[in-house]
Amino acid sequence: MVDRLPSPFGDPAPTLSDAELRETAYELLVAACRSSGSRPLTYISQSERSSAGAGAAGAAAAAAAAAAQGPAAAPSLQRSLTSTAASKVKKALGLKRTETVSQRRGGDAAAAAAAGSQGRAKRPVTVGEMVRVQMKVSEQVDSKVRRALLRVAAGQLGRRMESVVLPLELLQQYKLSDFRNPQEYEAWQRRHLKVLEAGLLLHPHLPLSKTDTTSQRLRKLIRAALENPRESERNGEAVQLLRSNVMSLACRSFDGSASETCHWADGFPFNLRLYQLLLEACFDINDETSMIEEVDEVLELIKKTWVILGMNQALHNLCFAWVLFLRFVATGQAENDLLFAAGNLLMEVESDAKQMNDENYSMVLSSTLNSILNWAEKRLLAYHDTFHSGNIDVMQSFMLLCVSSVRILAEGTSHEHRRKKNDTDVACDRVEAYIRSSLRMVYSQKKEKIRKICKSQHNALPFLSILAQDIRELVVNEKELFSPILKRWHPLAAGVAVATLHSCYGNDLNRFISGIEELTPEAMQVLIAADKLEKDLVQVAVEDSVDSEDGGKSIIQEMPPFEAESVITNLVMSWIKTRVDRLGEWVDRNLQQEVWSPNANKEQFAPSAVEVLRIVDETLEAFFLLPIPMYQSLLPQLISGLDGCLQQYMLKVKTGCGTKNKFIPAMPALTRCTTGSKYNRVSKKKEKEIIAQRRKSQVGITNGDDFFGVPQLCVRVNTLQHFRTQLEVLSKKTLMYLKSSDPAHADAIADGKRIRFELSAAACVEGIQQLCETIAYKVIFHNLSHGLWDALYVGDVASSRIEPFLQDLEQYLETLSSLVHDRVRTRVITDVMRASFEGFLLVLLAGGPCRAFSLEDSQIVDEDFKLLEELFWSNGDGLPADLIDKFSATVKNILPLFHANTESLIMRFKQISQETYGSSAKSKPPLPPTPSQWSPNEPNTILRVLCYRNDQSATKFLKKTYSFPKKL
């Protein structure tokens, strides 16, 4: 579709058609050329030209006319076109050379001669003949004009054509009889009357006063003549009145005096419209996109009209630039050379504009340039739709045209504006506007296109992810195709482009982010695509601004970070928190329901442990399935959260189970033994019944179904041991996931121990230790208290020995061995052994007034402890001998005290007291406090041996020194 551009000159003669104006312009051209010579014009009739002897006669006439112009005459209408040099005008404008009219006509003549004698070859074409043909003026009109001009010249000898009102003369030189029919005559009359109206009334050279009676009379005369063209021929008075008023208006001057030059065609913009029609003759009538090769000669002829039309070089350049541009547009933008030529000519106009100080020129200049800008910028503001790799060279011409127009228009603004912005700034701002506008437009187009595709095809990729990919491709195309051209006028063309796209995509991304409530695959894909796009855009901006004054800071400041990575981090952190919170809630809920039954599974650990570990494993797997680029920074956060939940589980496993101190009996106050007391004579039978009853009351604890029974405690230990093993497995699996997803950072994270469950692992160790101690002390001091604390050596030592306790303890050891995991079995048995040794010492040193030991009983005590040790050694199948020796050392160090006589014990006690408390303890040693560890060299330990010594000396010493009672 060919665009139709409004003329910057408006429509100065609305009643005249283009053909009528063209004939008028041709008349003016012929008149101007005729008047340039010093000899009278000669006329050759059309009949003479077409007669058989036309060739010789025509040549003679042409020679006569040439002679009339003088030996060195300027180009004339009669000049032959047989040989024309290459056009300097076309070369200057950058237009390629084409076939000349004479060459084309010669070819036609040769073809006609070859075909036979049916047609005669035409004589060589003259410049005038070529112009007539180019302007589509008929030979009849040409003949009338030439004849009329001869008559005018004959009647007004010595007068130049600029002193003649041509349409008035042409109007009065012909009568109705000179035309083939009345219609031709009326058309001739009307055309010249309308030309007078346009040149003298509508667009006069000097403004008309509203009170000017001459113009009013002329307007009436023209209107009457237009209504009845034939009347003027019959009415001589009207003709003279018309001439009188026309000449009066045409010969006005600025100072009021009569002018020798007639101003009938030099009023703006009527003169420009006529000149435009003359310039259009420079284009080949048979090829509208080509300028004729004889343009130099034609322009020389056209310039002869400047005096009549009031033209000059500046107006010529402006008008010619518009004609070139208009021809480019009118021919469907098929010939880029025309646009390039217009751009080159505008550079001349730019130079002219700086020197011209004419109001009419400035007005026409502004109108013309704005017309060019409005059309060209409409394409440049959407240059992605206008240009492509096939026509990218045209874009440079567009840019040259627009930048030149902008600069010229800027020159016409105030001096203050020119001080603020130089030409470079103006061009740079305009180019930046083109870049931003076009990229915003193409961005919107791509966005809408992708949105439709996503709706119709149900694309798996999110809309913004596809858009990001398209933008990256757009940036590559921009950088390779458009930026090299735009950079000529804007140093940061590519930077502005990517900043614009960054802004457009950023707006859509922000709207998308504001609607994200949780981490989804779609959100991750979009954010990762945005992050990648931003890095590409910033890279282009940085590369484009390497040589800029500010290093590209202005462009980078226009690109506030998408912070997609931050959003991803926040979303992943929210995802981690949700998963961790969910796991924490699950731990709390399920541990409340856990029964810790050893029959729940063959491994004898809590089923809840299996579920917890499964959830942790699934969470880790789901984390590494997230399409995120920052595993290395977020994984420690996930591990920390999961580790905290597992630690919470470990702590709850041991919560409520108590510690060893819960089961160790409180030590009774110290007393002294009384030999031969009633207690020693208690019936043996009665004692055995009491002990048997206590023992019976303890049976069934082994199979108790409370949450904190020994079997349940064993399950808890097994559960922690299972966790301890699986935590290592989880760490190794996490490292495997990491190496698969992010091999570059896997080793660094692993070395930093940031993928290990350190808190829960420590809680496991601590929990196992506490639970093993709890089991041991509960078995010894609670479940088997009837055989140890309540029965061992109560009353008569020989009749209340350790065998019953050992029997029960052996059963418990078998039970524990079957319940606890292999890897903690030794620890549990060791803690039971330690508790039993501690209990044995408590019986000896804090067993209360129901127990008393003589020197003879020391052998029994030694034997009983030996049996206790052998139970744990179990003929080499039990605990290692060195382990038994380690924990039995304290007991073995204390037992020799029971072999010592009372006097030696008292002396030892006093000596150690003096060493501990000084000389003040010589007369009465202070009561030593209970130590944390029993020792034969510790006064409280020795004192307790004396308290339970069934001996008169010991009793007297204790009574005298501390006044201990015999019973509580």
C-alpha cells in the first residue's frame, strides 16, 4: 500500500487540478527560458514540425535559436540530447546512473527502422521536448504557449518576462476561433483566471489590506469571468478593467512605489507548489523511481524560473529534498537511493537554515521537515516492524533524514535551548526515543503472541519463561542488526535497548512475583529464566558502555536488579521452613502416640523413627529436585532445620525417662551399731518371709507395659542407635545429591561440615548415654532393689548374701541382651555393672542401721563381690576383664577397710582428719561431708566403715566423738 502524504505547502490553488497547475508551471518555464535570450523568439508551427521536410527545417530552426542565444549560451529548450555527460547532480546526491532519454529514444527509432517504413524515425530530442513530455503537457498546449509568447514578445519589445503577468497575456492572446471547440477555449480561460486568483488574491507576494478596493474589484471581475468565460471576449471594457486591476496588484512593492517586476507567481506557498511540479519533471515518466540522466540540464532550465517564482538556492534545496522524499514514499519506498539523496540534500538545507532569516522560509522549512519527520519517525518509532536484514541499509537513510530534520528544527528554537543542548544531544535524545518506543512495541507484540500460544497449545513452559527466551533472541538481533546503525547517533544504543527490555520484563516479573505464595515449579522456572535474562542484559550493557564517559553507570542505574535470585532464596527458605515446621509438628504429634513397644518390629525400635527418617529423606530429595542454581548456599539452611527437628525428636525420646540419680536411694543418716541388740535376734524365718514378699512385689517389672519400663527404655535406646546409624547414611546421600546437582561446590560444603546432622548426632550420643544409665540404675536400684538395697546383708550377713540378687540380675542381663541393639549392648551391660558395683558399695557404706559388719564378715563380703564380678565376666563370654577391673577398682580399694581392726581404723580416721582439717581436728575431728567418690583415704568413707562395724570400740568412739544414735 502506497502512503499519501499531505503537502507541507498545503493546497494553495484548490480550484486548480494538478494537470492545470502542471500546464501553468510549464508555461512559466517556457516563458522564463524564452526571456533569457537577447533575440526575439521564433515560432515553428506543429504542422511545419510534422511535414515531410521537418527534419531539415527543425534542425535549421534549432540552429537559429541556438545562434540567437549567442555562442556560449546557457542550456536552452532547443539544446539537443544526442550526447549527455554523466549527471553531476545525481553523483552529488548519491544516485546511480540510468539510461538517458536520448539513448532510450535512439533505441526506439532503431527498432522502428528495422521494422520497416511504417513509421518515420523522430528527429533528435531537445531538452524542451523532453521537459514537455516529462510534464505531460500536450503538443497542442505547447504550441499555443509558444505562439502566444511570440505575440507577447512582438507586442512588447524590450520587456523581460518577469515584467509580464503571463496568465493575463495568455488569457488575452487567444480567441474562441483559435480553439477546436468552445470547451477548450473555456478551459483555457478558466485556468488562467484561477491562476490569477491564486497568485494575486489567495497568495499574493505582498499581503492585501482588507480595505483594498483593487483586490475586491479583481475578485468580482474574476468571478464574473469564470461564470461566463466567453463574455470577456465580447466585452472589451471588462478586459481592460481586468488588465488594469491585475497590473495594479502585480506591480506593488514594499515601499509603495510601482515595481518593474510583476509579482503574480511568487507568493508563498503558491510558488512552491508550481516549483514542485517543475522539479517532478526530473523523474523519468516511464520509471517513476528513477531520475533522468539529463537532470543537470533540466535543473539549469528550471532555475531560470527563480526570478518569476521568487525562489533562491535555499528554497530550491528544501523543495528538491521534499520532492525526492515524496517520490520515495509515493513509489512504495522501492528505491532507497531517493531517500538517501533526500538525506544528503537535507544536509545542505541544514547549512542554508543557519544563514536564512526569512519568516516565509522558516515557516515552509518547519512545515516540510515536520511532514518528513511525522512520516519517517512513525517508522523509526517501530523500526522492528519496518526494517529487517533484507532492507537494513534503508534504516540508515531514514536515520540520516530524521536526525538532519531534528537538528534543523532544533536550530530554529530559542538560543536558551541551544545553550542547554547541542546538536549531538538533540540527535541522541531522538534516537533514544526511537529505541525505547520500538522495543516497547515489539515487547508488547511478543508478549501478546506468546500469551495466545500458551493459551491455545497449553505449553508446559510458563509464559514468562518463554518470553525471557524470546527477549534474549531479540537482544542478539538488536545487537547485531540495529545497534551498529543507531550507535552512530547514540553511543549507548545497545545499552538503551537492553535497559528498555529490562524495564518491560521487570514490570511483568514484579507482577508475577507479587502473586507467588509458595514455591512451585512454574515459579522456579520463571525466576531462573529471569535471572539468566538479566545477566545477559547487563552483560550487553556493560560491553556497550566500555568506552563511554561514565562507564555505563547511567544505563546500569536504569536497570534495578530483578533480584530473582533473592526471590528464589526467599521462596526456598519459605519452602524449607514449611517442610521443617511440618516435620516438627509431625514429631510432636507422633511421639505422643508412640508406645515404645519392643514387639512393634523385629529391629525393636520405634516405628515413628522410620517415618521421621523417611520424611527427612523425601525432603532432601525434593530439595534437590528444585530447579535452583544456589544449592550450596541454601542446603546448610535445610540441613540445619532438619537437624533441629531430629534433635527435637532425640530430646523427646529421653524426656521423662529420668536419670540415674532418680533411682539411687537417699543415704540414711549415720548411726552406730549396738552389739547384741534386739534387732540381731530377729527370727531368721521372719526375715526371709519379708525379703521374699518384697522380691515377689518386684516380679513383672521386666515385662512392664508403661512407657518408661525397662523394655520401653531399651526400645528408646535402639531408636536412638538407629538414628545414629542413619544420620551417617543421610549425610552421604546428601553429598551424593549435591555432587550430582552442584559438583562445583560439593567438596567445599562437605569439607565445611555443613551437610552433617551435628546437633541430632550429638543428641543421639547424649541420649543413648542417659538412657543406658537410666536402664542400669533402674534395674539395680528399682527393679532389683528387693535383692540388693532391701535385702543384701540385712540382719545376719551370712544369711542374707548376694546369690538371690545375682540370680535376678542374671535374668535381667539376658533380657537386656535380647532387647538392645548389638552396638549398644556392651554399653548397657557395662552401665548395669557400674550401677551394681555402686549399689554394692552403698549397701556397705550407707545401708542404714539394719546392717552391721564384723571383722569375720569381711571374708563373706569379698566372696560376694567376687561372685558379682564373675557374673559380668561370665567365664569370658561377658564383659572384658579390663573393663570389669576398671569399674571395680573403687570397690576393691574400699574392701580392705572391712578387714582392718577397729583401732587401726580409728587411728587412720583421726590422722586423715588432721591432715584434712589441721590441728583443730586433733581433739574432736569435724564430721566430714559425703564425698562424690568413695575412697579408703577419705575420712567420710572410713567413718562409714566404723558406723557399720559391729564392735564395742567403734560404738564408743562414735558416741564420744559425734554422739550418733543407735537407730534412726
